[in-house]
Amino acid sequence: MRYFNVFSNILVTKGACRILISDLQRNVSELYPLELYDIIQELKNDCIENIIDGYDEESQVMVKEYLNILLQNEYGFITENNWDKNFSALSYEYDEPSILTEIFIEFSEISVLRKIKRSVENLRIKHLVLYSTKKFTAEDFIEIDQIFATSVLSGIEIFSPFHEDVDKLFVNTLHKNTERIYNIIFYNCRKKPFKIKDEFRFSLYFTEEEVKISSCGKVDLKYFNTNISKVTEAVNHNSCLHKKIGIDINGNIKNCPLMAENFGNINNISLEDAFIKPGFRKYWNLTKDKIEICKDCEFRYVCTDCRAYTERNHTNSEGLDTSKPLKCGYDPYTGKWEAWSKSPLKTTIKT
Amino acid sequence: MKENFGEKHKLPLSFKHMEYCDHTSKRGDKKIIYILKSEKYQSNFYVREKPVKPLTRLL
């Protein structure tokens, strides 16, 4: 008798019409038919021979084919006489020592960054994302980076409009004089000033798109991630708002600059004080398993949620918005993607 | 599990066409590690890190 053992690092997420198998060691996910889910479950309870015998002749060929797929992709291994009990299940608990992990700021003035510097240290914030409509000079970029020199921030990402001073010399100046910036996106760029090679200490993007802050919240395959930190956070918490804080252009402290509710203004209150206000953490544990439609989606643990733009048609008993993200064009019941903005419900926000 | 209402065999399989995801979101494309200073953590070897997920989805 042969037994199939699924590796501990393999996470199978069942959707309404497909399954997603995530390899949390190789950091890849693949889609498979729903019936493979049943076979994987059967393989946990019975030997391979008995499972094959349970199917009609034609299906037996397919069970063998599925077994080959499981073996070829190294989702598990076969043992004789019994399962190998030496491999315990992987824990899906999530632990992150930072009180907050990220801050998303809609840039208004540099003084805001100076104001939050102490709070960033106290809250052990790891990442800063800055969205600006102001055209930053090289000095601006360097100043932003230097405000957080020797801080706990381990990365800064900046969205800024492209302007004619941005050329290779400009970017080289940033390369030589910044440390924490890992990503720069110049938007509204009609023509790339030079060909980008992998030569700077940060990733650099020029995009023609007129990126507005309200463009955020898109759900797309390109934003899905398979890695154990992301997946375990999504299994236990809200994949967007957990440990996030935001400041909008008026200095209002929010869960995200695009959310409506605010917890005070940065001119009057610290991030620490906003963080302990009632309601600040109310969305933190709203997992995709509790969000309508998403709860039936096979991508629910590799996708990043959005609570700022939702379909606004479901609320739970605690008053939390449990509607599907507005900018998601995926239908887990058909397995089909379509442009999210096609829906008549969504004509007001086409960004 | 599919229900079996007393049939001899389980419901037949269909072996539908399989799709593969694009693996563009793989991390660790760059092998260079950038080292920073952090006063709070009293470290000269504080590693610059990209987040484990996209913090914004603007593009």
C-alpha cells in the first residue's frame, strides 16, 4: 500500500470553482481544478490504491494524472505502508514584533515627516510610502531619506510626478546620496529620459500614467504574493490594514489616507495617540474569510485587500464593511477576470 | 467532498484544463543586500528591506 504525504509548506486554498496550491518555500502559486481538492483530501485519509479503486475506469487514469502533477511539482511524496508521521503541520500563526509595520502618507509638506520621526521609532515602523503631487527635486529626495537616517525604517517608496530635471545625473545623485529608498516611481512621464538598467540602489520606474492617490486599491494578479509572511498575515488579519497607518494631505491620521474615518490630526496628536484610539484597530482582524465573495475566492490568502474602495453592500454585526473590494474584477464563481470598471456600480471611480 | 448517493464509483473526474499563474511577483530578484544604521536597534547592519506585499496598488 502506498500513501501520499503532502509537504507541510504546501497550502491548498479552496475556491468556489478552482483551488490554488501555494508552495510557501518556493514562493509560487498555481491554479488547479476543484476536483483535485477532493483527491488531496482523500489522500490524507486513505492509501493511493483504495482511492484509485473508488473511481470508474476512465477517472482512474485522471487520478493517476493528478498524482503525477502532485509529484512533479513536489507538493508531496509517496511512502510505503503508512504516512510518514515525522513531518508535523506548519503553523499558520503570524507574529510581527513591530507595533505598526507601514505608514502611507499623502505628502503635503516636509514638516510632517519631521513630526512623525519620533513616532516611527516608538512604533517601530518598517516601511514608509510617500505619494506626492509635488515635483520633488533631488534635494527633496535626499532630505526625505536623511530625516530617517539611523531610524528603524528599513525602506522608503516614493511616488512623485516626473519633471524635466529628472535625468540620469539626477537619478545618479539620488543613488549616491540616499540609503533607505528602495523604490521610486515617476508618474506622468510621457517619455523615459533614459533606458533603465539595474544599476541603482533602488528600483526605478517611469510611467505615463497619471497616478492619483485614488488609483489605489486595485486587485490584480500582478499584486498577488506567495510568501509565508504575507500569507500567514492574510490568514489571521486584514491583508491591507493590519499594522498600517496613514496620513492624508490635510494631516488627518487614518488607517489609510483613502479611508473616510480619521483619528486626529498630525498637528495636534501623535501617531501613538491615534493608534490607541478606539476603533483604530477595528479592521485589523477582518480576514478575507469574513469578506463577502472574497471568502469563496481561491486567491484570498495571496491577494491584498482594500477597505477604502468596496462595493459597499455588506456590513457585519460589528458595523464593519465586509463588501468585496470595488476594484476587483475577478469572479470566483466563474473563475473569470473582467475589467473592474465595467460594472455599472463602479462608474464613479475610474482611476 | 462530493456526495456519493450509493453509486458504485465516486463521481467521474473531468480533468479540466489547468492554468498557471504569472510569477512576476517573486521576491528576491536582486541579490544585493544594502546595510543601514539603526540607533534604536544599535545596529550597523540593519538590512534595507522591501515589504513582503505591495503596500499600495496605485499602478
